[in-house]
Amino acid sequence: MHVAADKQHGKETPGGQYGLPHSDFTPIIAHVDLDAFFASVEQVLNPRLAGQPVVVGGYADDRSVVASASYEARARGIHVAMPLFRAYRLCPQAHYLRGNYHEYARFSEQIFKLCERFTPLVEPASIDEGYLDLTGTARVHLRAEGPRWPIAVGQLLRETVQRETGLNVTVGIGSNKLVAKIAAKYAKPNGLCYVAPGYEEAFLSPLPLKAIPGIGPRTAEVLGEYNLRTVADLRAIPRELLVRTFGEAAGESLYEKARGRGDERIEPPVEPKSISRETTFEQDTADLNFIKSMLYYLTERACRKLRQLGLAAHVVTVKLRYSDFVTQLRGRSLGHYSDQDHEFYAAAGELLERLYTRRVQVRLVGVQVSGLTAGAVRQTHLWLEQAHEKRRRLYAAADRVRDRFGFSALSAGRSIELLSTHEADREGFKLRTTCLSR
């Protein structure tokens, strides 16, 4: 059996029978995974951070968790979801940053556009990973010749991303999404791993069970009771026993995954079913006016996203989390579709007052708009339509100003109180939950 290797990193994977090249119609799926994405973006934006331990998620004294850690920070034991105070104990000299979601989104969009140079079939799975269908594209890429063309394409993709963004990306390539994703995990960081069609089982066999997506601690514990440690061990278990132990759906899934069988369909991005914005406060608060100010700001952000996507919604839901971590949600319908801040906030404000009944301070507030539809919003009565059109022009003008000068170029009266409590940059207030308060 031959191997395909990324010589730069010494990563080897089972390869194909290169004397018998596979058909142009054999599925070839690539999984791209941006290494330590948030922290890496910060290092690109500030070259002085290159080679330094960087932790994104908050300052060292914040009551938050690590959202991203550079590999220099990981070498000191810091990992994602670790409380920041623990990270600081492990590495007080690291650079602790709140992060900037808008920059991360900008880099992510740029990278997925680069992926579209290689194939029009691109499926973002999250802000920092996605899938490409490379099936039948060998002849499109001049450097991709012979049966090992996926390796050439994967290397070209990595080089393109690094050259044009400064970021490292790991690429896993296989005959389906499952194998491609596992291959990428195997090749991290900054590596390339190609599992040729027909060698899925050979590649997976020695890997630990946790390498398979979907096998969490509880499933691994149950499998461990059967003395199963590797994917090869799992493959030896009859389908009937897996179904009897885990249920039909989960058991069948484990049986198929152990054999390297997975979905090969690439699904382009679809419209969201809802848009949410939420944030944790710097300190727990019982100040209802302050909570309302934050709620209005989050509603502004959610409605602006609606308009950017050309969508409207008719349901609003408010979320409160108290200092004792009790979480409450309440929603209602507007009775019509809208994309306008004032309509959603009027309903959200009422929901907030009905929710906030406990004599406990609030830790988090959030808003969600749902029941989405595409296209322009119309009112049924002429006078309502005229009023709506005036508001539409007002919001359109405000959006144009913010597109040009940033979200902070305009401040609404209801959220102006936040100016005295929060720092702001061009894209808005710097809130604690960077990735949810965009």
C-alpha cells in the first residue's frame, strides 16, 4: 500500500493505488479548517503578536472562558472553553484579548471566496471551517496532474490562503465529509492529509474512537465498557449489537462511520431560521433601564442583519439569565412581518418587563428574531404603508451611513446610556461575548 504524505509536516495517510487512477466521477471532498482562527487573525492584524501566546475571549480578570488560543498558548496547557482565570494561572504572560468578531467574519468571508476559485461547490460549516466538492476538477487546475491531483490542489489551496490572508489552514481530503474532516483533524496544525478512495478503513483503523465526530464522552464510556478503544475495534462489533445498545439511528450511524462512510453532498449556505444577539454583562446588574438599553442595542444589531440579508421576521424572543444561572425566555408575534428596530424593540421591551420578576441580578440578556421571510414588507392599510415607507427610508439612510463609516457612526437614544459604560470602536460597542454580540 502506498502513502500520500505532506512532506513538510511528515503527516502520512493511506494513499491510493496510483497505477490505477480513480474516475473523474469519484467523489473527492476537501475539509478546510483554519488553525486557531481567532487567535491567528489577531496575530496577522498585529505582527508583534506573532510567535507569542495569544488568548481570545476576554481579559485575564474576566469571568469568561477561552474562545480561541494560539498554538503557543496551547503549548502551555490552555485550551478552548477553559475559564480565563485558569488560563492566566497557566500563562500570565500571554496576551489576553476580547476579540473582534467583525474582523473574524471579514477574514472568513475572504477565505471562502478564495475557496470558490477552486470549485463553485463550497459549504461553510462554521466561521472557521467548511467543505469543498473537488470532484471532477482535476483538469481545471494546471498543477493537478495524475492520480495524486487532490494533493496538488490541496497544497495550492493552502498556499493561496496563506499568501493572500497570512493565515494557516489545514486541509483534509477524502471521498466524503466524514473522512475529510477526520483527515483534517489528523493533519493539524497547518497540514495536508489525503485519504484516497478505497483506503478509508485502513486510515481510520488505528485512530482512537474520539476521532470520529459524534462520539462524545458518554458514548466513549459505553464503548469502553466493551473494551473498545480504536475504530478498528468498533468496526468488529455487529450492527445488531450497536443498534440494540444505542438505538437504531445512533447505532446505524456508528456502524457506518466505523467504515468511513459518510455524506458526500455539498450544500451551499441557506438562509437562517432565526437571528440572535446576546451578551453577558461585565457585572451582574438589577438596573432595568441599563438592561433595556442593552436590549435595544442588541435589537438594533439583529434588525440590521435582517435588512442586510433582505429578510423580515414576525416573532421576537427575549432571553434573560440571572446571576444564579436560571435562564428564562419569552416570545411573541408582532402580527406582521417587519425588519424595523422600533417595532421589535417595542415588543421586546414588554417581554423584558414581564420576564424580570425575580429579585436577582441579571447576568445576560439576549434577543432573537424568527419566523423569517424574504422580500419586501408590505402593510395592508394605506396610512400604515405610508408610515412604513417613511421608516424604511430612514433605516435605509442609517444603514448607508453605517456601511460607510461603521456602526458607531450613529447612536440611538435608547442605547446612548451604554456610551458611559462600554468602549466602542468603528463597529460598535465592545461587549463581553464577542461572537454573539456582532
